[in-house]
Amino acid sequence: MISAKRIFLFLFVSASIGLNGQYTKEFKRIFFDADYLYETGFYEEAFSRYKNLLTLDPGNSNILFRCGASSLKIPGSEAEAITYLKDAVRGVSLSYKEGSHKESGAPVLTYFMLGQAYHQNYLFDDAIENYTKYMEIGENQVPMQLDYTRLQIEACKRASELKRTRPSFEFQGVLDQFDDDLPSCSNPVISGAGDVLIFLVDYPSDKKIMMSTKTGDLWSRPRVINSELGMVGETYPASLSYDGDELYLVHHYYSHSDIFVSRLQGKRWSEAVALGYNINGRTSETHASISKDGKSLYFTSDVRGGSGSFDIYVSRLDEKGNWGPATNMGSTINTPFEEHTPFISNNDSILFFSSQGHASMGGLDVFYSELNSYGVWSEPVNMGYPVNTTGDDKFFNPGWNEIEGYYAVPRQDDPTSNTINMVMELVYEDELATTSPLDSASGKPKARLAVTKPAQEEPLVDTTAASTTTAQAAVADPIPVIPATVVAALEPEETDEIEEVLNRNARRPETEPVTAVAAIPATVSSPTAPSMLVTAVPFDLNDYHLNMAALLEVEKIADLMTGHPDTQVELTGHADATGTAQHNMLLSLQRAEQIASFLEKKGIERKR
């Protein structure tokens, strides 16, 4: 539990604080602010606010439940969720009042969430116990939620079996030589020739869509293309056409999301435009995959009338070049639950997608279905471990020949961030003769990009206590790093846009009046050296998020503490006198917590 970890936070404000009653206006404001952030997908921000509420009301089961639910959504925090939810489940109330900031009990759903926490950490017996408890106590819960719980119990049993089988795939890094510039990557899309790769990079201050091109076996340094696309805010790449000239994107608004397309004009992308009313509506369209011939678009939508909350649809291009009415893919593909991130490959004959409702290991798993000669889709097949884990697995891009997949996989040394990997199918010697698909003309096994393994494999390491992201760590040895001299030869003559962005963000902001900037002094000391360093971390007025200037200072502290393991840091939170005393107390705590969390993500234990 966080409160059990030692970190010295001395918070000073100009006046002492006295909470007149447990549920103040400030508590209410933060509560609903956090709930909004959770509902809109900003889980880390929501978690930070819920933790602040625990400071005001320790032991509040409702807030503990929300901390646990948020942790489950944050990569690398699945184990932490168990701690919060185990405490919250002690306060489960059958008279729980949903949506009330005055509620101190926890909902019956806490048992389900605790089951999920155990499930994602591969603790299947504990997961089944809590799923079963939820179904016993929550018999009056939403029927679909109870049905989904039954699926999760079966998923636990299935996951336990799949983890004992030999891995079907291994991962090989694609852009390892640029890791220092790419903190966390996702949504890889690739051209048919395999020479254009576009993906999303999650920087601390913003998300960037980046593009890299391949010459021979070497990828160029990625460049940012947001300005060319004319897209700001929550915009993600969804798919790239076979010829690499059309990029499909999803843009998230406050209440819904739409699909856009941009076209390559020379060496630059055109400004993205929204697709027509047969694709986009007053609903959320969250993904799109263009077929090889460019005449079919497979996409996800939560439009009413579907099998579940999100279904997969297909639209065909008409003779006028417009997308026609969308058709639901049917009950073989879509379930009463959620389907996401479809990718069509191999001339419209194989569909890869993620699903909650099919036979998964837990949450969303990646499946594939084949179209037979009668135009009927086959029963979806689970891709297996390690492509699938007990968590939500989606955006598996099979490439254009279904044997060169691209996938965002958690880093081995930092499960909170992802890196782009090529998915290599494993072929074991004792299975080679029976598993290779046959060519219809020659009757001989088809050639495929695969790694052959000896029949006798070392037994799998038991990782039942590991987090889902750890389980999905790459099993292949990393590819050799390409020498910088070779990489430089492939870079364009003009300055790379990624470097322009990084350099611009790294510049310190111009000096502002003291009243416009608050600072947290950080005192760093080492028991092995009679020295002490006092530094200030600048924050914007009435804000606790780390801006670029703050990140520079905290990075220095992190580097110092990493290089000197015996060094300890004492954080002292401050705020100016413009706000109320209670507001300043919370703001000071939030600022100190932001720094502590950043240092912890850098591998520095909180007890330091």
C-alpha cells in the first residue's frame, strides 16, 4: 500500500489546515473531477486525484475502490490494484449509492474488480474466488455484467492451460536503435512493401504521430507528421493502405470519435479529412482498416443496433468513390460484448481483431477468422500466448501477408511503456511437417517467415505472480543496435522534426513573475558524502503537472540518485498564498506526489 512506503514529504503552507467536516467542497470538486477523468480515459490523472482524496479521508472504501479501478487501467500498475481493492472489499455495502461523493462504502462490483486484479496478475484461483463471490452477492447486478463474469471464470481456466503450452510467437524489436527518443510507442501501421511505418509515441507532455521509412534493412530516424496532418489533440493512426499513400486516423472528441484519412502528396501528408456519414455518425468510430485493393473499409462503431457495445462493420467503395452503407459483420465475428481494432489481410480473406466475447485468456484477446469459398467467416481462433495475455490485448497488425505482424509490446525493463516489435511465428521441429500450410498448386508447405525451434524446449518459467505486462515481455533476444554512423546515412538532409520538437520542448520557459510560478525545493543528500544539494522544481501557477522545465530538473535528480544509490531526497511542497489554505495544501501534496511518482517510474524506490 502506498502509505506503507516511506518518502519524506514535508508540506508547508502559510496557514494551518483544519477540515471542518469530512466532505468539504474541495473533496467534492476533486471527486467529480477524478470521475470525469476516469470516464474519459485519463486513468493516471484520475488515480492521482483519488489518491489525494485518500489523504483527506484515509480508509474510505469508495475511494479505495476507485484507486484500484484506475490502477487496473494503468500499464504496470496491475499489482498495485490488488492492494487497494483488497482494502476496499472490506467495506462493500449492499446499499451503496452510485455517484455520490458522500458514499464511503464500496460497491458490490469491487469483488469483480478484485477478481480482475488477480486475473491480470495470473493468480487464477484467487481471481475465480472473487468472481464467484461477486456472482453470489451481486445476483441483482446487471445481467450482462454477470454474463461477462462467467466468461472471465472460464478465461481463468483457459489462461492457466495456455500458459503451460509452448509460445506460438516471439517478438523482435523494430526501432531499438531509437529507444532513447521514443518513450512509449503504440498503434503501428505498415505499408504493403514493409518500407513505411507509422506509429504513435506517448511523450510526457503530448502524443505524436511519427513516421519512419526503410532502406534495405535499416529504418530511418522517425519524424513527427502531426503538423502535416493538421490534427491536434487525441489523434491516433489506425491503418495504412497497401501502397502506403493513404493513412487512416481516429480523432477523439469529448463525446465521440471519428475516422479521418490523409493522402501522401509527394513527401508530405495532406490535411486529414473526416470520412462521410456512412462511416462517421453521432457515435464513436474507434478504428478502421483498409483492404489491400482499397475498396473495403473494416471499422468499429458503437452505433445502436449492433450485437454489443462495439461491433465490427464493413463498408464498400461505390462507383462514385464514396463509402457505401456499413454492414455488420455478423454474430460469428461480433459478440454481445466488445470487438476492437480489426485488420484485414490477404485479399480480404483473413480478419484479425480483438474481442471480449470469444474464448479469451481474459479481457480483450486477439483472434483471427478466415473467409471460406462460400463467403462465410470461420469461428475465430485465439492467437495464443504471448500475443494474448490476461489483460486487454489489441491493435495486433498482421501486416499484409499475415506472417509479419507488428505489435506494441511492453519493454522488459519498464512494463509501463511499449516498444514496436515484429511478431515472428515460432515453428518447432517436431511440428514443422504438420503445421506448415500447403500451397494449393504444388501441395508443398508454403514458405513463411518463421523461427524454427528445437522440439525439446526448456520448461516455461512460472509467472503466475507476474503482471500481465511482464508476461507479454519479448521472448526473443534483442536485435543488434545499428551503429550511429549507419543510421545517420539514412536520415534526410533537413533537420528531423522529432529533434525540433525535443529541442523546442527542452528549452526553459521565459522567466515569469514570482507570483506566476511556484516551486518545490528538493534537498538531496548522501550519507557517504558530507554534501547537500538544494534545487527548485518550477511549476506553473495553480498547476501540479510537470512542465518541461520541471522535467529537466527532476531528470537531474533522477540521474543523481541512479548514479548514487545511497542518496536520499526530501521533498518539501509549497504553494503561493493566492488560494485558500485547504487548496494550497492539496496543491502542495499533488506537486510533491508528481515528483515522487516520476522518480519511482525511473526505478527509484519510494523509501529513498
